[in-house]
Amino acid sequence: WLTTTQEKIVNSIHGSVVCQVDKKTSVITISVKDKDPLVAALMADSVRSHLQVAITEYRTKKAKVDLDYMQKIYNEARSQYDKSRQLYASYADANQDVILQSFKMKQDDLENDMQLKYNIYTQVVEQLQLAKAKVQERTPAFTIVQSATVPIKACSRSRTSVIVIFMMFGFVLRSLILMLKNKKQLIN
């Protein structure tokens, strides 16, 4: 929802910013034309930083979603393993000198359950590390080959020279029109 003033600003900026992508080298060239050279340089830097953030976000979005999911599973697996370990330890401490097979069988079941939870936990830790590595792998590396510079000369004609050229063009055009209207008088 842009106001009319904001829309005019966007339209004026739209025509002055040009991005070119070299597919072979993956080099992005940003050029900005403006009447004020300092504004052009600042706008080029701003476009570069916003483009860098947008490209990084685009490239890493799925990997970050996967990482968040793996972090959630990691937290659950860690919690289940800790509960299972505490349950086994408390049962083993409470029934340390018991000779009954039913108690030993329950202790073996708790130990197996704890070992299973530990195996799941270690697998999830590996997958979490892989997800972190994938985010790092997908994050593009940016190198600024040449930063924005403030040009010394304007890239287009000055406003004064454009006005003088149009005034001369208008004078010539008006003279031709007057000559065509008064053609009969000039011939006689």
C-alpha cells in the first residue's frame, strides 16, 4: 500500500537501478544513475546489501527449516534419553542387592530401553550436525570486487546544456515554421 508520493519515488528509482548477472562467473554488477553522484553511490551500496540478504535468505531457507526441525527432534530425543537414564539409575539403585529374576528382568528392560534411547539420541546428534553443515554449505559467500564509487563527472549532460540545446532546437524549428508560412513573400 504505497502512497502516491512513495509510488513516484519507487518509479524514479526503478529506472535508475540496473543489475546484470554474469552466468559464467556469477558476478552481479549493480549500476545506479542519479543526478547526485553521492546518492547514486549510496543507493548502489544499499541495493548490494539488500540483494545480499535476499540471496542468502533464498538459498538457505529450506536448510534452515530442516535445521529447526532437527533441533526440535534433538531436544525430544535428549529429553527422552535423560528420562530413561534417570529411571534406570533410580531402579538400579533401589534394587541393587535383589536376587529375584523379575527385578533383574525389569532392570534389563530399563537398560535396553535406555540403550535404545541413547542410540536414537546419537543418530539425531549426527543428523543435527549434518543439518548445521548444510546451512553453512548453502550460505553463499559474497566478495565485493569493487565497491560503489562516487563518480567525478556526471554520466549525462548537465541540466543547463540540455536547456540550451532545446532552446537552440526550438529557435531553429520556429524559424523553419515561419519560413514555410511566409514562403510566398520570400520567393517574391
